[in-house]
Amino acid sequence: MAATTGTSQRLVPQPAANGAASSAREKLTAAVLAHLLDGGSAQGSLRSFAAAAGVSHSLVLYHFGSTSGLLAAVHLACEQREREHLSALQIGGAEPVAVMRAMWKHLAQPRMWPVYRLGFTLRLRADVPVTDQDGERDAWITTLQPLMSSFGLTPARARAEAILWVATCRGLLWELVTGADPRRIHQAAERFFAHYHPGAPGQSPRANSS
């Protein structure tokens, strides 16, 4: 549901795009995701992934067509898990800087780092097709736009701020999980979020000063 001023806010989770949670394809995707997050190599073969999932090679081939197709599905599952993690956050009050800080603290929890690392690894692989980048981006925007709208923004400006927020936080998370000094990354996040303040309707919630 959309965030509301003065009450607990909950970001809206996005439903899975590929059917019921109990489907064979989703079960296989979840099994391979768990395997990779537990230290399995993303360079494995389709047979090794099938063995890790406890199924036959032919079953994985039937559902995904190739190793690339399987890893593309795992990448989408990483994205979904990241959005669900953010949507689980309950925020009291609606002061923008406090909201931004709470969201960043929640996203930057070390227990999520393996998910981010895997997602970044798969996104950068040339052999893993990311077939719906616009859909992924729109899913994040749909999750964040109600919160941005609660700051008094028009729909267009709320969408723009959601895109900016996602792009900035992805960059910060990349630095965080690839060896940068966490203290410096958290300081950089603070500098970005400090620009947010309640804006008048139709105006950006960020300060206009440089």
C-alpha cells in the first residue's frame, strides 16, 4: 500500500511474473539460487546445477533451455528477493531523510550482500540474457513511487526520484559488496540522503543547492 504521512509505511512488494510460487520452474530457480548463495559457482554446467537442485539434467533443460536461460531466471529471482527485502521494511513517520536512512540501513544489511554479489555477477555476464531490463526497472519504480509521492511530488517527479534513488543505491551497494571501505560508503549514502526534505507539491524533495 502507499505510504501515508504520520503512520507506518510499507513499500509494495511486486508479485512474481512467472506464475504460482509452487510451479516447477520457480522451485528449480529457488533451488539453484540457494545453491549459488551457499557458495556454488555460477560458472557451473547445467548438469551441476541440476544435481544441486536434486533433479535430472533433462528437467532443467526442459524448463530453461540452456544454462544461460537458467541463470537469467536466477538473476530475476535475485531482483525479486531484493525488492521483497525492501518491501518488508516498516517505517514509522514520513520525514524524508529518516525514511531514506532507514531504507539504506535495511538494504545494506550484511546478510543481503551475497544476493547483491550474485545479482551483479549475473548481470555482468555476457552469456546471461537480461531480457526485460525495462520490466525490472519498472518493478523497482512501482515499489518506490508511492513513497516518493508521499513527499508531495507529482507522479512524473515521483517516478524520476525513484529512478534516481535506485540508480544511486545500486552504485553504493556495488561499492559496498566489492571491497570498498563500508564507513566511506555509509558516509556517501548520508550525503545523498541529506539532500531530501519535504517538498511542495510538484517539486523535488531534494535540495536545489549544489
